[in-house]
Amino acid sequence: MSDSIRVRFAPSPTGPLHIGGVRTALYNYLLAKATGGSLILRIEDTDQKRYVEGAEQYIIDSLAWAGITFDEKPGTEGPFGPYRQSERSHIYKAYVERLVKEGLAYYAFDTPAELDAMRKDAEARGEQGIKYGHQTRLRMRNSLSLSPEESSTLLADGSDVVVRLLVPSAQTVRFHDEIRGDVEFNSDELDDKVLLKADGLPTYHMANIVDDHLMEITHVIRGEEWLSSTAHHVLLYKALGWEPPVFAHLPLILKPTGKGKLSKRDGAKLGIPVFPMEWKDESGEVYRGFREEGFLPSGMLNFLAFLGWNPGTEQEIFSLEGLIDAFSLEQVVKAGARFDMDKAQWFNQQHLKDLSVDRLVALLRPMHPQWASTELPDFEGVVKLLQERLTVLGDFQEEARCFYEAPRSYEEKPLRKKYSPDSAGWYGELIDYIDASDWSQDLQAAVKSWASNMGLGLGQVFPLLRLALCGKMSGPGIFELMQLIGKSESLDRLRYSQTAFAAQAS
Ligand code: GLU
């Protein structure tokens, strides 16, 4: 066994990948890259009842879009493959049988109705949170409570049989977590988890630890929701005589209010993306992802990296390479991290600013084929001018509109404030002046000096030009805009506004 770090991301294809999952994959990736270790993608698909069509492909595509790459994964079968648990089902059974033979696990024959009756019975007696475990196992039908003959008959019958872990009673299960410190569980609070289901497939717990062991995983980095399962995993490692890996449980990602875990429903309700890419539910409901919201993968990853980690310095903007250099598990915090959409957008804005114009053009061109093919204005010029103003890629649509579409009406309030019949006179002269100007010279300086000769303030002149060209007061510099759309289009808009202003303002 080598000393290098081996980590894994082990999603279950039971639905789309939540951004919490992307963060888990990211932290695993960062640790692997930072240490020259390996990252493995393992698909945990032993729960056939919860299998969701398309989820595995979605997970793979989302991680590929995010730029998180794997050293070992389904399709690249190396010495540790296959990497899809459904293709490994022959492996697990032998370990389960070994546990049964050694008296560390047992067969259980209870029907769903019997399990239900056990719960109801306990409730009727006022016993809270009763589990299949040390208090109840001898009251149930299993190879501990039945005679060996009865058990053999039931086994031979092929009746619904599962294998359960025999959790030792009155023990303290201890393990160290890199983020949470020393963690303890009282074994009496742990149920006898099913290890092998009636369909012959292992449960998550069994398959997970067998694979982590066989794949020589050194560090298990996953969400906090798995912390309580870890007690069972530690018992299983012990039962099988294996050394457990290092554990690190990442803090929860909380709703924007800070109260409770961020759920799929919050996404729909609050209009925030909780998935990396668009996902269509079985019910037909469509959830937009970070990609559809116009995030760059690097912007999303930078944001996610900070949900539960900080570099310990003031620096906030990191490329993926930068994160690899800065990341360490020691800097991961225990407290839940609040999802803040404004912050997400801020991160993305910084990443958009840092992008080369060529790259930004390559991203925006296919999103706007109707604009990208016109000769004037020059698409690249528009992108360059607007780059600073974009928070997400989708902002381009609105920001660039007036380069491609002449306004046919004007923002009401500023028009009423800035335009009056008195201005009509000098406004016409201004347009003639712009028409007669040499556009290869500094047009802005020319208009400024014209205004000062006319005794007009720039606050009177520029807003009208802006409205005439764009229809609204916010937007890029008007002289840059005029150069990009060209003299003929600019003058068309200005001349049109002469009558349109008067009509709208009357
Ligand atoms: N299959 C589990 C999941 O869906 C993996 C948990 C773990 O990393 O052990 O998240």
C-alpha cells in the first residue's frame, strides 16, 4: 500500500447532485490535488428502489462542467474497479457471510408487517425511538431468537431474509473526526443496521465500507449528515478487522436565513439555484442550475469553497489552481455555512472580470447567435465594453440589447425631467453637429465643447443622448456605444428621437 492520499466522491444516483455534493467533491478534489493523491468517483447504486433514471449521467456531466476531474471512475477500470457498486455485487456477500459466521451479524426474517408491529407496540408502551437493536432483537424473528433448525428452514425456504449487524451493547464507539474532533456514540443508541437486503444486495453501509477498504481510501470526506452512520462504520471496520480511514465531516449548507439545511424546495421557493445544472424532476418540474443562472464553473467553485472553509487570509478570489494551493482540511469549520446568493453573484462577477475577452466571447457567442453574426456592432467590442458590468452571463442579454435594437420608447421619468419643448431647438442643432463631426476624432470632447459654446450643461445634453440611443439611463458609455453601432445607426436613433421625444413627452 502506498502512502499517497486516496479519496473518493461516492454519490448515489437517487436524484440530482445538490451543490452540497459538488462542494464535497470539490474538497476531495482539492485534497487529492494538493497532495499528489488520487480522487475516485464511485457510484453507489445498490438501492434499486431509489434509483432515478438519468441521475448518474447528470452527476457525471455536472462534475465535468464544474471542472472536477477524477483519476479513477466508471469506464476507466483500473486495479480497484469496477467503480459502480451494482457491478460489484459479487464482492460484498462473502464479507457479510464472514460476519455471520463469526457471530458479528445475524439473519433476520421479519416481515414489513412485523417490523411495523414492533414500532407500534413500543409506541403503545410509551417507549420513544425504539429501534431494532439490543432492546428488541430477541423479541423479533431472527437467527438469534429462533432455534438453529427454525433458522435453517427459513433460510432454505428462501423467505425474505436480511442480514443485520449485531451491535454490541453498552459500549462507547469512539472515532476522531478531522473537523469535529473526538466523537462518541453510545452503542445502545445504535440500531442493528441491515447489511444485506432481501434482494441480495448490500445496503449503503456495507458496500461503502467494503469499497473504501478495498479501494484503499485513506480519507473519507463527506457531508455532516453521515456523521451518525460513521459509528456503524467504525463497528463494521472493527468487526472485519480493518483499519478505518481518516474521517472528515463537512458542515451543513444552510438556507439563506441561516435556519435549517438548504433543500431542493428552497431553490424553487426562493429562486436560487441549488443544483449545478438544470434538473427536471419526475413530476416535470424544472430546477435551474448555476450553469443556467450564468455562473462560470470557477465562480461557482470559488463560492462553494468558501461555504465551510476559508484560507485564513483576506484573499477571497481563487482560481481552481489557487484553491488547490490554499486548501487544507484544518481550515474547514464546524459551523453550518449560510447560502448567500449575493455573495455567490459577487464571486462570479470577479471571475467574469478576470476572464480573457476571447474566452468571454466564446461563451457568449453561442448564447446570442442572432447578435454574434451582425457586422455592426462588432460583437467582441460589445463584450469588451460590457465585461465589467456583468454579474452572471445572462446579464449580457439586457446590457447588450441597445447595441442591437433601437429603442422605440424611453424611460418615462428621466425623459420628463430632461426634455422640454425648449430643448427641442438646441437638441436638433446638437444632432446636426454630431452628424457633421469627424467621428475619427474624439467625439465626446467635440460634444463637450459644443455644449459649453451653447451655454449648456452636460447634465442637460448627455442624458438626452443616452435616452435616444438606449431608451434608459443606465448602460455603457454613450460615445463608445455610438462608435460600436456606427454613425449611420446612431444618427438614425437620434433623428428618430427628435419626434419621438416630443410625442412621448407631450
Ligand atoms: N452514497 C452516499 C451519498 O449519496 C455516500 C456517503 C459517503 O460519502 O460515504 O452521499
